[in-house]
Amino acid sequence: MISYLDTVEKGVINIYPHILIRCFLMKSLQKTEVLHYPTLKTVLAIEEVVKNSNLAASRNEILRRLENKVMRSSLNVVLDYLENRGMILETDKGFIWTFNSSKRLLKAEKGGKIC
């Protein structure tokens, strides 16, 4: 029987993203002690704030734009997760959204064609 963490290590995409996020966070942060793991709602809210910002958003700016209060440690965990997944990039001025979910781009990458 294949364990869930084995499928995460092999890069299998799961239809339950909240479980995938939790497994990834638990595995990547085993060495550091985390006081509070973020919920899926928190992850999605932070993702939306970074995605909708026109300029690079600092950690303080992200915390200001969130509707609900979020612990700083939870914010750091989510930002590390999004950065490791290749969805955001940390610059000198803050975080910017880099993920592109265009089907046309994915098709071009698979075919090896440059547009």
C-alpha cells in the first residue's frame, strides 16, 4: 500500500488540495516547531491577496490586506509553501505572483514549442 506522503514525494497531483497542503507543510517543516498550522481558508486568502496585488506585497502589506487576522508564523508557513510550489517569488520588495495556469502555455511546454 502506498502511503500519502509517498504520493506527495513522487509529485502526484491529488484532488484534495487541503490534504496535500497539510502533508507538504508537515513534511517540509518537521525540523522547525510550528505553533499553528494554517487552514485551507487561510492559504486561499493569502494566495488571493498576493495574486491580486499589482506590485510586490511585503509580509506586512499582506497581513493588512487580509480580512481575518492571521498569525505571523502561519503567514510564513503559507508563503514558504507557495514559494516551494513555484506559485510566488520573493523579491527585495516583497512577494509577486508567478504562477500561470494557461492551458495554452502548458500545451506548449509539453510539446516543446516556443511561441
